[in-house]
Amino acid sequence: MRGNVPDCTVKVPGSLAEALETLAQEPGRWRPLAGGTDLMVPFAAGRLADTHFLSLQRLDALRAIEPDDEGITFGALVTYTDLRRHPYVQRHLPNLVQSAKVTGAVAIQNRGTLGGNLVNGSPAADTPPSLLAYGAQVELTGSGGARWVPYEAFHTGYKQTVLAPEELLTRIRVAQPAAGFHFFRKVGTRAAQAVSKVCLALYARIEDGVVRECRVGLGSVAPVPLRARSVEAAILGRPLDALPLAEARAALMADISPIDDIRSTARYRRIVAGNVLVQALNELATSLNGCS
Amino acid sequence: MNGDRMRLDVTVNGQARSVQVLPMARLLDVLREELELPGTKEGCGEGECGACSVIMDGKLVNSCLVPAVQAQGAELLTIEGLARDGELSGLQRAFVACNGAQCGFCTPGMVLASVDLLRRCAHPTEAEIREGLAGNICRCTGYVKIVDAVQAAAAGRERP
């Protein structure tokens, strides 16, 4: 047994209203706990300062996956396994299936949640690049009501978000992308378990051989999951048979700000992020009418 | 639950059990220390190695990452629950027959991950086996004999 369990207090609210009330009464005191796959690691090692936990395990309403005519809404407690297996996600959001598939392995995917992956705020998480590429929105709920925020505005700095202490991230919404090109690639030490060195997701919609819509999301190359706006600008409006590869790669270098850390170096990440982008654009260029 | 113990009710290997535990105690420690089932091993304690894998409510989990409070009411299957009347399960016999264990430390987790895989997919391909066991690390062998064992069990070559 690893040391002693730190002295702490746990509440298990039976409803969202009860959870929000607890947060509102003592803002910042209660740390929400979803699947535990991130929090339990520093907690058990005695490296977590929190002593009050709000276990969300009974909030079954947040486990729903609700597709409709215009898109799909995920409850924050949807797991990676749920994402991988859902027919709508498999059909319309293949990048998100890939994200879920390369996060940990089976046991982590059964417990880890989409909402937890976002709130944990790691720039190396693997669902954020896909959510950025699909232009997702997140719902932040406090006792006074809910607000929707574009996911790309959610992270404000390393492990910092716009989530207020009295709010929970409750739902994630993705509008159904038009038929188009989807690309996802994670570069890690091995296929399973490893945390990403570089992760890139791209979605593009093509009309008459020209890129009409394009979003690129990256992980592990900046303090936050990053949308590569300059890359998108370099590609938008360009015909598939003349995509500006060098220009896009240069734009990416301006968008990202990778660092040296235990998993990789800034130099490696710059080179590999550029290579993965060029691979994505080459596959886009040779895709049939921009569909894959 | 103010730093106090809670009563945890679980069904472990078919048996109803109640223990007093701290709500944030790891399920791994509850199994080993309170329920006296030391077959589940601690490797990394960080959800990386799979040695502590058990099946909770039909799903494979890393017991080192499950706080006791989230196991309330759960049905648990550990390595101790596989043999019947002292007789190893077909999958366990396949691990023995194929030399799928060396030092044996990863074996309980490997076996539980294999049980989970074979429940979801009765006849997995080699790629499916490797993905199903990707969260379980063995530091002695290669993985070849472990994959052989799962294939043998799936093919019924080690039927009870």
C-alpha cells in the first residue's frame, strides 16, 4: 500500500442541482472528480493539494450521448469507450473516434471522461485537437444557469480555463460536419498508453476542388490545445491540386510554441508537427473530392 | 464523509462483502488489504502498467485509479474469482500451457484483460488481442506467448 490516504472529504451529490449548490456555497473548495484517471495519480502520490472532492458518479444525466438532425451533444461523463462505440461518432466524427482510441488503453478508456479530459486542461490530451477541428462548443453550468462557450476559447493558459470555481463543464456540442476530409494523427512513444509528443487533427470541406472550410487542432505543441489559425488561413480558398505545403508549414511554425520536456524536445516537436501537417495536406490533396 | 471511513458494499467474485474504508482509498488497496485478495498486484500505481486490472461492473479498470467511493455497490471480478473449486479456468490453463507467464507479476492483470477481451470478442484477431492487452505491460517476456495463450483459449484448445 502506498503510504496513507490523505485525510479528505468526499461528497456524492445525487443531482446536478445538488452538485452546483455545493460548488456555489464554497467556490473553489470542492474539486470535481469524474473517472479519476487523471486525479487519482497525483492524489495517491500525495501531490494533490485538494482535500474536498465532489464525486460526480451519480449524475447519470451527464452520461447521455444525444445525436439530432444538426449535430450531437455529449454529457461530460461520456467515456472514451462510449465515444469509440457510438455509431454517430463513427460515421460523422472519425477524428474523435481516433482520439478516444489512442487515449490510454481499454481500462483507461472505460473510466476516463470527455469532460474530465477537457477540464484537466493538459495540452497533451488527445480529444482536444479533434474537438478544435470540429469547432465544438462546451456548456458551463453554474447554479445561476448555463452558458455555451466555443471550445477554442476554453483554455486560457497552461492548465487554466474559463471555467469558474462554481461551475461544472456539463456538455460538449459538435455540429455535424458536412461531408469532407478528416485526418487525425498522434505521435507518441508507442501506440497505447503513451502521452502524445505531437497530436494533430484536421477537418476540411471541399467544393469544386477548392478548400472552403478548414480547421486544424494540435496538442502538445503549446501551453494549451491549439487551433492553428495561420495554417487554416494559408489553406482556405486554395485548390486541392495547388495546396501551399511550404507556406502552411511555415504558418504552423508561427502558430506553435513547443517546449522541451520529459517526453520530447521543442525541436523534435516542431519538425514532426510540420511533417504531420504536410502528410495531412498530401492526403487531402489526393482524396477523392476532399472526402475520406 | 468527513475524513471518516465509509461502509463499502461490494460483490467480489460472487460474494457480498462489506468493509469500512476511507472514501478516497484506492480500490487496489481495498482489495488487497481490506478484502484480503492479494492476487491483484500494484505495478506503477499510475494507470500505466495494468498489473492492478480488475473487472468492475463488467468493465476492465485499473484498480489503482478507482477511489473506493466510486466502487460503492459494484460487482468485482479479480483473479481469485476465476478458478472454480480449485480448478483453473480454461483461459488460466491456456496461460500455463503456452508459458504465458514468467515472473508472474503482470499475469493477474493480463488474465483479467484477456477475460474482458474474450467477453467482448470471442474470436479476436492477433491485432485485437494486442489492442485488448495494450494497457498491460510485461517486463520479462515478449508478448508472443501471452498472445498465444489468448488465441489458444479463444480456439477452445484449453477447454475446461
